Amino acid sequence: MSDSPEIRDQLSRMTARSRILLEGNDRAGARSMLKAIGLTDEDLAKPIIGIANTWTEIGPCNFHLRRLAHKMKEGIRAAGGTPFEFNTVSISDGITMGTEGMKASLISREMIADSIELIARANYFDGMICLAACDKTMPGTIMAMIRCDIPALMLYGGSIMPGNLKGKDLTIQDVFEAIGAYAAGKIGYEEFKAVEDAACPGPGACGGQFTANTMALLSELMGVCPMGFADIPAMDDAKDDVSYRAGELILKMIEQDLRPSKIITRTALENAMASVAATGGSTNAVLHTLAFAREAGIPWTIDDIEAINKHTPLIADLKPTGKYTAVDVHRAGGIRLIAQRLIEGGHADGSALTVTGKTLAEEAASAKETPGQQVIRTWDNAISQNGGLHVLKGNLAPRGAVIKLKGDEPRTHRGPARIFNREEDAMHAVQSLQIKAGDVVVIRYEGPVGGPGMREMLGVTAAINGQGLGRDVLLITDGRFSGATRGLCIGHIAPEAMLGGPIGLIQEGDIIAVDIDARSLNVELSAAELERRAVQWTPPKPHYTTGVMAKYARDAQQADDGSITNVFRA
């Protein structure tokens, strides 16, 4: 490196944070310990880059991230930095689904954010890259980036390739649907086992527009993941290339002092939610964008989310409600093409800044659409004139509930409540064929506090769909549904049952009605009757009284506040 005054001044500015830890005679102890792991004085004089790696051997989503981290380190070193890789936790939703273990998933988001923040603050990184790949590692890393507010970017590890059975593309959703179909006698054991064996062919996150790929899309539109990096599949050679380039990019971000506070703005959140609306993304985008807003101090409510979905047509035909996978999006033109569509349609603000230093419009301008692709439609050929997510309110959800729609589902449902106070009981009823057409399956005490941890209930919804009841049964919960049926699944109800929300007051057989066009969710009971029941209601004993679950239950906010634990207190 040149010894010119200009270069020395630039290096001094780029290492300003890490010098607190590493510069001066009184910091000899720190330098000595770092030399024990093979670093030199030259290494320690360079910008120090933290790599927050969410690698784990438990599940395919993050299994390959060590490979990507290695390429990232090469890029950092080539650009003049010194990488420090560290790890944090990761929970697989797909593996823990339907068990008590699933309660750890949303809680892990908070622990991921907390642990990365702690490491970054302790070690005075000049910049940071967060390498994430599954449902909660992506929002958790972004929350940490917001808190630390140092030059930082997030890189998504990429989607799994679709499985294939008899010419049909498969995702993990097909496995859960096969569980219901097998229980109902619609398929035999050999077909059931064949689906299980074929659905997940290698590393990468779940292949539909479930939470992981929704967050990948959202992160590019919000500007925190470099445009064109996220939609590359996990095992594609190009993923190694963009990992290297991410390592190079972080040094440029430090030079430009390009921090999350300059990127994650109200406009960025609006752009991100428009992309979720246009692609039928996961309902968890509601929780996570609310969490980002709370961390960043940006005004953002579920009513804002509803307004964007009401005016943004659905143009991507993606699983679980549609036909195609995330890999198909990549082949069709990628997230860059979706961004271009949104800007051209007036649904996204192209002036928003991204981690590359370019605006969203500048990044989207180079989109290349694959001729004849049918994955990402045009606005005049939209699947639905409304986005994929909607917020419902009523006497069952005074502060809101969230539903995911494609547009061809029933617009109303009215039926008797079937009450279950835990997910396992509801799944047993489904598997033993106790749920009938017209029923309203109510799964409660699964909220942020009551669960605790707000379990995702893809297993129940997919099993009902596998039995052919997807369009005939309404499901509601104060936990989470991503909308895996072809019908109506309503989750994220606030306030939750554990805190005395109305969902905790309804009884077996009460008539529940939903009207999508009116955005309403109600139980046909008078206000006086609900008040009478509220007076008589007492909360059940908590499932956990010590440990991490109890801590989360004590601190967690409700779903309409993102279920966060990091609450500002004056």
C-alpha cells in the first residue's frame, strides 16, 4: 500500500473504529492475542471486517455458508481488509415444524440480532457482512445491522433447487401436503415416501416464496443486499463469485461511510413491502418489516402495509399459492426484473439508495428478461389487482390479523369454531379426519407470549390442503400462518389469547365470519357477551417459567409491533 499522505489519510478514516481496539502501546495485549491466531501487524493495520456467519449443519438452508464465507474472505483480503469470521445461532423452521422446537424460531431472530450486535460492539469492526440463509437469520442479521449502524450488508445464501418427482417440481410444502394426503388415504405409502425423498435435493433455503426467499427479495428492494446477488441459487457457481464481490464491496462502503441509517428509510420499507405484495410473499414480512422499523425508529404500521398491498397488483406466480419456485425467478430475470417492474409501474421509488452506492433505479435498469418467461408477469396481465397480503380487523382482531392470498380463494367464510389450545391438538384432529368442510379451525395460545415464540403452522395448513379441504376450511391463529392452503389462513392476530385477546374468549361452536373484501374478521357475539367472557377469563399457566423462552415471553411485543424485544425505554 502506498505511503502517500492521501492514502494514509484514507486508511486512517477507514480504520477509525478498529483503532480503538488495536492502536497504541496500551493495546499490545489485544494485538498479541490476535497474533496468536496468525495475524500480523500488517493485517491488523487494515480495516477490520466482521463476517457474521449463520452456518450450521442442522438443515440445508445454511449448510453451505462456510464455502461462501471462504470466498468472501478472499474478496475482503484482495480489497485491502482483514476478515474476522464469527458464528451465531440458526433454527430450521422446516425441521422443527409441528413440535415445541418451532417455538425457538422467532425467538432466535432476537438472539441472532443480540449476538451479532454484541460481537460487533466488542470488537470495533470497521465494517460487517452478514451471511444468512433461513427464515430468521436474515431479519435477525438486518436488525443487528440497524443497531450497530456501521457499513454493513447482508448476503443471502440462496435457494435450494427444486426437487423433482415424475416431472413435477417439488418443495418442502409438497412433503407437508403429502402428510395430509397419506392420512386421508389419497396416496399410498410408496408415493408418500417418494415425495419425502425427492423434495429437498441439496443445500439451500426452501424453494417457494416462503419466508427465506421473501426476505431475500425484500432485502434487495430495501437496499441492504446487493442487487442481483440474492436470487442466485445456493449451489450455483455464481454464488461463489458474488460472495467474493461482496467482500470487495464492503471496503468501498467503508470508504463512502455507507451505513444502514442511510439506506433503511421509510421509502426503503415501502419498496420492500411492494415487492412482497407483487410476489405473494410470506406473511412473516409483516413481522420483520415492523421489527426493522422499530429498530430504526421509522414510523411504520400494519395499516401502512395494508395500503401498499391494496394498491400493488400480484404479478409473480410463485409457490406456495402459485406454480413456480425461486429458482424459476432467477432464470426469468431475477429480482432485478421485479424491481424494474415495480419502478416502471409506479409501485417503488427508484431514488432509494442501495449498498452498492447506486440507486434502486440504477440497479434495476440493467434487468434482462428471459424471452417467453411466465414467472414474472406484466401489470396488464396481473394475477390479482391486489397484493398477496392483507390486514383484517374486527372483534376477533381489534389490532389486526394477516392473511396471504393469491386472488382466486373464497372471498368469504362463515362457520363454527373448532377450538385448539395448541398446534399439536389441531394437527391430531386433522390427521384423524375430525375437521370437516365449513369448519373454522382456531389454534390459540401460540402467540409471541403464549407460545411463546409464535409458531409457524405450515404443517397443519398443508395437511388440510393435502386432504382436499384447503378451500373449505378457515384457519385462524394468534401464531403464524404463511398461507400454505389454497384457501383462507389468518394469523398474527393481535392482541393474542395469552393477553386476553378476543381469540381467547371464543368457544367451541361459536360462529366466525371472514369477509376479505371488507377486510373483516369477526365472531358473531355481542360486545356485551365478549365483555362477560373477558371478566370470567383467566390466563393459563405459562409453558416456560425460566430460561430463554421465559425471557422472550416476558419482553416480547405483540405481532402488530413486530414481536420484538428491543423496546425503547426512556
